[in-house]
Amino acid sequence: MALRSAGLFIRKELTSTTSRQLSTTTPLNNTFLKNSPNAYLNKQILERYKSLETPKNRVQATYLWIDGTGENVRLKDRVLDFVPKAVSDLPKWQYDGSSTYQAAGENSDTTLVPRAIYKDPFKPGKNDILVVCDTYSADGKPTESNKRASLMEDMNKVEKEHEPWFGIEQEYTLLDIDGRPFGWPENGFPAPQGPYYCAVGANRVYARDLVEAHAVACLYAGVDFAGTNAEVMPAQWEYQVGPSLGMKASDDLWVSRYILQRIAEEYGVVVTFDPKPVEGQWNGAGAHTNFSTKAMRADGGMKAIEAAIQKLSKHQERHIRAYDPKEGKDNERRLIGRLETSSITEFSWGVANRACSVRIPRGVADAQKGYLEDRRPSSNCDPYAVCGALVRTCLVE
Ligand SMILES: [Mg+2]
């Protein structure tokens, strides 16, 4: 019912801009989630089975991996006959890489190597786990979309000395099953941006339940979950992970994306990480990445921050290629030099300036130490590739 009235209200707020041909005479017709099968399943039925007693030594493990698109998560479940104590206890596993854009049909066995364990917020057993894996082709080499392997290699070289921390701000948009931003009127647009960011109220914010369920599930899982907020475009949200040392922020981001999509699936709602889900005067979605080293965090760390920015300024192209799964093509739609973004071709930086490639937050400039914020990564970026580019440019070379 809340959504129904939200729709009514938006319709009243519709602007009369001529570029937006809005039918003010169409009667409101509540079609939210009408065609979403999952929205209609009775979720109570599963609860009956979840409370059945299962053998104590049986553990359900969900293996997660990134498919050949570089942006979608795949998963399959297996039952273990022991309780794993560490990720090294877990067996490798094969899957059909020809069905995930990762191998040819005649040589399709692709290998999952377990890398990190999280508690599973969906399965009923207290030992049930989510397992972050990376993927290897038949020849033993990392698959093309496995950006984790090279990040791990570089991290092993620099982690001890530099203690790199990453914090990532994940923006995303909720859609109805037909691809329309969730809660938007069927014919037309909501009122222009302004009242929605960090807002409250049924006429401004949609699906907060989902957002709050996600926060709790991530905390339960062991993600360094740091917060959430409603974003500038209605139906757009953000959450943050980190700051965390080394690989953890990237692993956490992938796990948190999986959890978000699972919860949304239960509601019958679709999550998109597309960096520009609606054309026009609507903010795109990014994955601003906050980065620091031991030297940047120490007194007088501004020197180390400026040195890193100097290096970054020389590698704009390398970073743009690493910052979305289509090597810059996705970000072309988002980094337009307007709507709180910088130009895709030119590197820029500044204090407290959100139209820059790299921003130094005001508090960091005042304290002369802290971190930098790289605002270029798109919302559908692979954090292994993003953190990998930062580590390579600023620390390895
Ligand atoms: Mg944001």
C-alpha cells in the first residue's frame, strides 16, 4: 500500500517540462511487482523446512565466483561432511565454464579455488558458509575475468610494508522486473533530483526494508559493512564496506553484492549496478574507492598522498580501463564532467571537489594526513581490478 500511495504522490509532483511528455490523465494503476514471480511466493513455507534437524557434521557451502562478464556472480551449493576451520580445508571444485562465458564447450571444466569464508545469512545451519572463489582454466591459468589472482600477487609484495587500506562506496539502483526504477511512475518521471538524497518518507524513498535487511545480513556474514544511505536519484542507494586491509574490502564487496541480490530476489526486486541506469539529468552510480597506506595515515601523510596523486595523474588510461568491466565503455556514459563526475579523458584532483577524478576530503586536508578518494570506478567495477590498479600505480612501480 505504501508503494501505491508513493506512486500517487510522485504523479502529483511530476514536472511540466515539455521534454517529458507525461500523461496526467492516465489513471493510476498499481503495477508494482505485477510480473515478478518471486514477489508472490509464500516465504513462510521455507521456514518449516529450515527448522528441521539436519546431521551435525553436514555443512552447506555456497561457492561464489565471478563469471566471464566480469560483473555477475554465479554460485552453486555443496554439502561438506566436516566443519571447515580455514579456507585451506575446503576442496577445489569444477563447473561448466562454457555456460558462464569462460570456456569453450569442448574443454569447459573450469576450476573454483576457495579464497575466503563468510557466514551464510540464508542457510539455516550455524556452520553454513559462503565461499569466495577465483577461477582457473583447464591449463591452470587464471581465467580472463579472474582479476583476483594478480591483485593477490601484488598485495603479497606490498602489504607488509605499506599496509594498504581500501574503503568502497557501492552505489546501486533498484528496478522493477520490467527494468523501470523501483517506485517510479509507469508513464513519466518522478520530480527532479533534490529531495531524495538521504531522505525519509514514502514519497521519496523506496524499499528501505530491503536495504536494512542487507545491512544486517552483511554484518552477520562478516563483511566490514560500514553504512548505507539513500542516493540522489530516487530508487538509488549506497552502502559502504571497509576500510579494510589488503584483499578484504574487495572480497567483502563481492560477497555484499551477492547478499544484496539474493535479498532483492526474495522481494522480487532487481538490483542493477549499471553506472548510468537512466539517461538524462539523473545521477549515475559509482564505486568511489578510498585508499590509504601506512605513510598516508601517519602524521604529515599529505606528502605521501600528493606523491600517489602525482603517479595517478600519469596513468589515467590504465585506470579508466580497470575501472569498469568493459574497459571504459561503461564509464563513458557516466563520467561526463557533470552530475558530480569528472571528465573520462583528463585526470584532475582537488580538495573537497566532487567534480574531480581524485578528491582529498576536507578533513584530510585539515589534518594533513589520511586517505584519498578515487571517484572514477563505476558501480559495476571489479574491485579486484580497481584495487589492483591503485596498488600497481602507487606502490609496485
Ligand atoms: Mg554516493
